[in-house]
Amino acid sequence: MKIIVNGKETIINENARNLLEALKEIGIEIPNLCYLSETSIYGACRMCLVEVDGQITTSCSIKPYEGMNVKTHTPEIYEMRRGILELLLASHNRDCTTCDRSGNCKLQRYAEEFGIRKVRFDNIDKSNIIDYSSVIIRDNSKCILCGDCVRVCEEVQSIGAIDFAFRGFEAQVMPAFGEKLVNTNCVLCGQCVTHCPTGALTFRNDIEKVYKAMKEGKYMIAMMAPAVRASIQEELGLENDLVVAGRIVNFLKSIGFKKVFDVSFAADLVAYEEAYEFKQRLEKGEKLPQFTSCCPGWVKFAEHHYPEFLDNLSTVKSPQQVLGSIIKKHYAKEIGVAPEDICLVSIMPCTAKKFEAEREELEGEVDIVITTRELSEIIRSSGFDLKNVSPLPFDRPYGLSSQAGLSFGKTGGVFASVLRVLEDELGIQDVQTNVMEKGINLTIAKMKDGNTVRGLIVFGLGNVKKVIGKIKNGELDVDIVEVMACDFGCVGGGGQPYPNNKEVRMKRAEILKEVVGIDGLISPTENYHMLSLYEKYLKHPLSHEAHETLHTIYKN
Ligand code: HC1
Ligand code: SF4
């Protein structure tokens, strides 16, 4: 479609959702604080004003049309945007130096870009009560009422744990009846945090706990999730570095960690155990479809909203907890260190993993969970330039993983790994995948014995709600469902670097695909250290010993 942009005839994508997106595609980024491509359009911040055919209008709410005459940056528009920013800043707590979002805050960035060094208006004192009740921290004195968190929580995750309350100057975002977040149905997915443009929503920082444990002389062990190696590069100027995991192993060793293991090892183990669990359910024809259970946001969502499906969840713990349990139960004895003298630090892309490690029935397995962002803070504050740190392999035995285990970090990885094990055990003739809609894929595997396995791969809890509705009313007949709460799987987790939008998440999934490609072992069944764990302690899948160490319970 031809339009005029700043006096020049320009071709734009006629299918763009709105003018703002069409302009972005041709390299003009219109400032905005409340526009999200994955939610409804809100139009609250008014920062995306442009001039269309002589009228000032918001570019997020107008569809491009043939021949429209657009001016994106006139003195009038500049003044209006600057005025909006000043008003926002006047009601914003500007403690930037200690703010978690400093350096990553859209409001701070715009204030700098628009040359605002002084705010003309008096600062409006907003309630400064910070909700520290949960892993997700809410500070309304930094909220600019853009509503991004409200829309993501309601529209993408179908949870609605937070909403607008009160009017005018009193308006605030909060859980219903002013409850603390911990008392709501929030699943700690952190998607509100990743979409918040300021420091109003952040997550608990646990770096101090790591240093405290070191100071106390604990035997420090780290373990790293698959998705971390696809994203931490963004924070460290190491774009596309495929061996960043190895550099991190070396770095962690140099600051005092005795061992560094790979959570992908435990992912192999989980896929192996879960495949046998699935096979048993298929044979017995019970508790189907089987839902994967390694995403703690999804588990909490099921506990709140689908108690009738809790028996369908795989009882195998997540890889994080499986490795925690093995290290504390068996590895501690092997190295002659009391479990209470070990400090196991899990490095995760996910905010809900902090909550998972603190669940009553899993307590004591993992001591501290830090996110990709916290690890990057540790690296940057230590002064190390990771580029100059050579990669080291993960420690054995829990550092070996197959391609399947590594692929857990992106959507489809868990199901593909379970399928790999089934393939090795039962034989598969043919696999076909159909995209049903964004975030919902159906894979049909024809087994050698003539049976078929219908697997559904779902991300986003809103999609899960849709899918469960269809399973309940018989519209959808599937045997196994992989669920990840965040878009594109763990690569899009709430603890990942900012920005954490669709484009970035897709790129991380691509990087992870390349990392996965490097590894020699293909199937979990080839992971010889995993198999020897069965020989030594677990006996065989679903054994009493395996149940004691690898399985868990859910609560409603
Ligand atoms: Fe995940 Fe998992 S894949 S949940 O996405 O099963 O967080 O990366 O570590 O536990 O392995 C997250 C990632 C992660 C677990 C594994
Ligand atoms: Fe909603 Fe997830 Fe944020 Fe909780 S963490 S308020 S569930 S978006």
C-alpha cells in the first residue's frame, strides 16, 4: 500500500495491524508506553500521536489506508509527547539509581531522549506501599497506568490477578479488594513483569543469598537451565554466542562454585521417566491425556482452575527439582558432604521457578533460584568480560545431556523428547505436525504397532484454557499435552532479559535450536550418565526408588 510518510511516498504493509506497526516495519519506531502486539489496543498513554491528513491521532488505533498523509515528528507532536512525559514523570517515583529497571526502563529512556532534565510540575505523592508478599514485587509509586500488565495477565494468560481500581488521581493497579498478590490466583509467570515498561513490576532479587551462602562456607553447586544459554548473551554483548554456557561454567568456577551442572541432564531423565509413565497410562487407558508438569506456572494454574485435571498431570517433578533431589539425596553422599552443607543454586529463565523451589513438598531440594537477569548482574558486577573467558564443559555426571534434553527450553521440546524415548522403545513410523493456531500445535505420531499418539503443544495459559475447554467438551481428542505458560516456552520466561517481546523470543528459540544441534547425543536414551543413575539408585522407570526421588504430588 502506498502512503506519504513525512513528505515521501512510501510502501507499507497493508496487512499491518495498525499504523504504528506499519511504520515500525519500515524503520520508524513511534514512542509508546502502552502498546503491545499480543493484546487488545488500549490507547491510554497518547505517546504514539502522529499527524494523519492534518489531524493529530494515535497511531496504535488507526488502520493504514491508501494515500494517507502521515507526519511522525513535527514540532507540535514533539511538544505534546514531551508534555505527556512530564506529566507522567510528575506522578512517578524517580528513584532511578536503585530501581531494578534502571537502564532498561522505557520511561527513563524517553525522558532522556526528549531531553527532560527537570519536571515543571510538582511531584504527586502516590501511595508508596510496595507489595513484597510474592516473588513478583509491585510498586505502585512507579506505575504509569499503561495497563500492559493487566492486559497480559487477563488476555494472554487468562488469569486476571490484577486490575485497575479507583478513579482519577486515585487510580491504581492492584489485585481485587487490595489483596496481597500472594493471596490471589497469580501463577508467578512474570509476564506482567516482562511487559511492564517501568519498575512498577519486578521480581525478587536473590543475589545476596548466593554471596551469603559462599561466605558461610557452603559447598556451592550451580545448575543451569536450557533456555539461559539462548538469552544471557543479550545482556553481555555476546550476540549469538553458542558456547556461552561453557563460558558461564568457567566464570562460576572462578567465583567459588565447586561444581556446575546442566539442568538439561535432568530434562533427559524427566523425558525418560515421563515416557514410561505415559506408556503405562496408555496401556491402562487411564489419566489421559497426560499433561506435562515441568512448568511451575502451569502447575499452579491447574491447581487453581482445573482440580479435576490434577490426576492427568505427569507426577514427574520438573528437571529443576529432579536434579535438586538427586544432588541432595545421592550426590551429597558420593562427595561426602552433608546435604545441609550444600548450597544448590539454580539458574533459570523463569520467575515461577523461585516459587517452585519453595513449595512445601519440594523444599530443601534447591536452595536458591536466580534468573538469567540476576546471573548477568553477578557477571557484570564482578568485572568479568565473558568474551575473554574460555568455555569449560559442565561437570560430570550431571552435565551430560542429549539434544532432546536441551530442547526443553523452547516450546515443543518436552513433547519431542518424550516422543524420542517412545520412538526408541516402541518405534515410530511417521510424525506429522499441524499448527492449529498461534501457540497450539497438534502432532500425530504413527507408531510401528499401528497405534497413534496425538500430542498437543501449547504455550500461553489463555491457550491452555481454550484447549482444556475443547478437551472437556470432546471437540479435541489427544493423548498427551505439553504446556508452557510463557509464549515460545521458557525462552520467554519472566526472568529473561529485557526486552522480552515476540521477536526476541523467536530469536532465542532459533539460537537454542543451533545450540541443540551441536550436541552429539540425540535421544535421552543415549545419555549414559542418566542410565547409570538408574543402575545405581533408581533401578528402572516408575520403580519405588524412582517414585521416591523423581515424583511429586499436586494440591488443590
Ligand atoms: Fe525450563 Fe525446564 S525447560 S521448565 O522451560 O523443564 O525455567 O530452560 O529449566 O525445570 O530442563 C525453565 C528452561 C527449565 C525445568 C528444564
Ligand atoms: Fe498475572 Fe503472571 Fe503477573 Fe501473576 S505473574 S500477575 S499471573 S501476569
